[in-house]
Amino acid sequence: MMTGDTAESHGAHEAQTPPGLPDGEARRAGQVGDLSQMGYMLSTISHEIKNPLASLKLNAQMVARAIERGRAPRPESAALLTQAVDQLDQIASELSDAVRVDSGRLGPTLTCVDLAPLIQRAANEAGAAAQRAITTEIAGAPLLAQADESRIRQVIAYLLANAVKYTPAQGSITLAARRAGRRIRVEARDQGPGIAAHDLPYLFEAFYRGASVPQPHAAEGAGLGLGLYIARRIVERHGGAMGAVSTPGDGATIWFTLPQATCS
């Protein structure tokens, strides 16, 4: 379907120590790198928290003034309060999941799962939430895998949320699944702006958000850059792999594979 650069999943950048430094200087160089990375992460988190906090403050003040004047608060103020709380909850959940997946506490509990109905339900739910159609292409059902159903649903949710974020209203989103050798391959295809070639190698790293590109459905912010990182780590803990293919200006495909299973 699409051609272009391909990104295989890999770990985040580690601080690089210049070769040939004495031990003490090498340790200090590593510490500087760690502090720099921590500063970047804290800056990202702080930036993303500010928008919902500002919305909370403004709309809470509007509700308080309405009550003081004996009037009912405007419904839109209540809706914006809920939206801001949901955004903060999402940020907290992503941070918690990132820590847990790194520490091994988000490990999968494997059972026999047919991915075909799981994928269809996930597409229906994401489409309803985004108020748009998400097409499914499922070949060769049943698609059986030893998997943690709740975690794979989480992976698919991150992929679809990413596709919705970058795809304009007139663009299409497709969630597809098929057998590929001894693996099952799941793909989320979008018709967004695509992924720049220099961003592809870092797409699945924690807190990496890439160059600024249009996000038609992301008025609340660019996000922490943790969704695809968490998804990749979950897939890897299942013995699978994740990657991306993109033609800038013509959309992107983010895919993952899981080992096939014969379930009794």
C-alpha cells in the first residue's frame, strides 16, 4: 500500500559518554546526560499539564460566579471541567503505565485470544468515541494468539488514538489484521500528514513527539509522547515487534505482530 521509510521498535536513547574520559569525568558526563533527559521529560509533562489546569481554573471560576449570583452554571462549563479532568487523568495513566511497563509490573497474563473479534470491537468503540467510521479488514479468522487481551486492547487503542489525532475528517482510518508466516500482523492505517523520515527511527521512544505537524483532532495538546512507547513495550513482552511505514503527505501505517498460537 504505502512505501517509504520503515521504523522497527527499539529502546530510547541512552546518554552517551565520550570515549577516553577518566572514570570520574565519565560518571559526571553520564549524570549530566541523565539530568538533561530528566529536565526534558519534566518540561514535557509540565507543558501538557498546563492546558487542562488552565481550563479547570477558568471554568471553575465561571461556575463559582454563577452560583454566587444565584444562577445555574452553564452546561458548557461543566463539560469543559469534565474534559480537563479527563485529560489530566489520561496524563497520569500514561505516566503510571510507562513506569510499570519499564519495571516489569505491566507484564502480560497470557490466555488464548482470538484477535479478530477483539479488533472489530476496538474499531467500533474507537469510532464511536471519535464520532467517525473506522474500517476493518480482517483476513483468515480466527486469528489466535497467546495474549493478554486487556493489554492488546490497550495497544490497539493507542494506535487508533494516534490515527484519529492526525487524520482529517475527510480522511479514512483502517484497522487490519492477517496472518504473516507464523505471526499475526495488525495494522492501523491513516491518511494524515505521514511521519517525516528523520522522525521514524525515534517514533517509539518515550517522550518523543517529533516535528510539529498538523493534528486536526488534538486541540488539547500534542500529548506526552508515551502512547506508542507503552504500546511497543507491551508488544515486546508478548514476544512481538512493532514498526511503522510512512510516506510524508500520504499517511502512515503503524503495525505490530504477535506469535500465532494453537489454542485448545
